[in-house]
Amino acid sequence: MAAAGATAATAGTKDLFHNAPIDDWPAPWELTAPESHVLIYNGDAYGVEPVKLAVKELIARQVLRAEIVTRGRLRKDAPALYEGARPNGSVAPALAPMLSAFNAARRRAPGNGVFLSDLRAAARAEVGRLERYHEEHVVPLLVGRGLLIYGSARGFSTRPTCRCTAAGRDAESELQRWIALGRENLARWRADEPAHAVAYLQGAGAALLLAEDLYPEISELHRNDSFHNVLHHDPVTLGLLADAFDDRPGSDVCDLDFATVDLSTLGALGNLAALDAPFGGGGDGGGDGGGG
């Protein structure tokens, strides 16, 4: 693009996004949700949250889809997983073990689906103890990126500790900034500046999945005609967004436009809270509504 065009695009973007110019935002977020969670926890994790986030991201990326079905003699509602609209899409390494577990799981839900207890059993066979999912399948990725560094083992443990590098601390600050931007502004952008909301969702990427309190707001956005007009019918605005994000770190790795992802499925499932019991160590019937 010519220099004059670039200047005009930048000026137009700053005018369009006058309250928080894109130039002042962090770089587009490139890590998966499990990696983001482990980064926040300085190389550790909260229980099996990385496992649940991997499932959520597979749903968001439409590799999987979730439905509420009826299960068992008591005819209780239970969540089940199915192949999504993009079952053969590329899957990041942090998500791949859970997709493998889904493919290997027993199909006992109506329509050849997978109940969560069966996914849990397959995941244990695939990755071992789910509490160590982050150690085996997420931490090495962050170490490879230079965001974490291994330390010495503690006490009687043979597993090394790890901690954020300076680059990791900077990345974690950017992640927190993306989440804070949404919490502080998304409701207003939905009402008054839908183009700004589009830009935010595009830039925040999988960081959105860590902010469950934003799921309802994002679902409302996808019921907003102005939002859809920008997303699908406003090439001028979308061109400004592309110019604003172009050549910034991370802009070449955002392989999914999260502005196109409606998280209402996650919200309808109680933000996938039904996954907590199976993955958190409860009985097999806890989140699935009893026996098959």
C-alpha cells in the first residue's frame, strides 16, 4: 500500500476507534486457551482447567459441537459432543490430545455422540492423569516459545518446576490487557461501536475463552444487526481493520477469526460447567446424567 494510503487508513482507523485506538492495543493474541491459562498460572494450572479449555476451543473452532441430549433411565439432560462443521480443520498441538481422545471415545450418545464421562475415560487413556495435561502437552509448547523456563525439581518430586521468562511476563500482561479491554468496553461497543467490537474479537482470539463472564455479551453481539453489517457487509471498515493489524506481531498466526464465533453454545451449556464434574474427579454419572 502506498504511503499516502497507509496514512489515510491509519487516520481513518484512529477516527473510527477514537476511544481506544487499535495502535494502543496489544498485538493480536496467538496462543490457544490452554496455553493462555498455563501462562497466567506461571507454568502451573488450576485443576484440569486446561483440559476443559481445550474442549471449549475445539467447540469454538467448530471442530466439535456440543448438544444437550437425554440420557439414561431417568431421562436426564446431559451434554454430548459430536463432530463439528470443520472436523478436519487444523488443530494446534495444545488441543490435539483432546481431539484424539474424542475420536477414540465410546459413542453412546444419540446420533453417534460422545458423553463427557466417555470422553474423560478416553482422555485418561490418551494423556494419563488429566491433572498433568498441562505438564505434558502445554508447558513444553510455552518453553519452546521462550515464554516459560524449566527450573529444578522441588522436594521429593522428580518433575521440574517452571516459571515465566521476561518474555512470558510481558505476554501474560498482554493477555490480561486483552481480557480487561473486553470487560471494560464490550457492552458499550456492542451498543454504540460495533466495528470496535469486531476489531476486539479479532484481536483477542482464544483469550476470550478464559473470560466466561464475556460469553453472554459476545452472544448478544451475534444477535446485533449492526455487528453483522460490519462483519459481513462493510468492506471499508474491514479494510481499515486489516490495515491496523497488518504487520503486527501475531497477525500471521490468527488462523481463526473469533469475530465470527458465536459462543452462545458454550453459554447455553452453562459455559460448559457440566464438564467440571467428569473432568474434576467426580463420578462418571456426575455431569452426564447417569448411566447409558
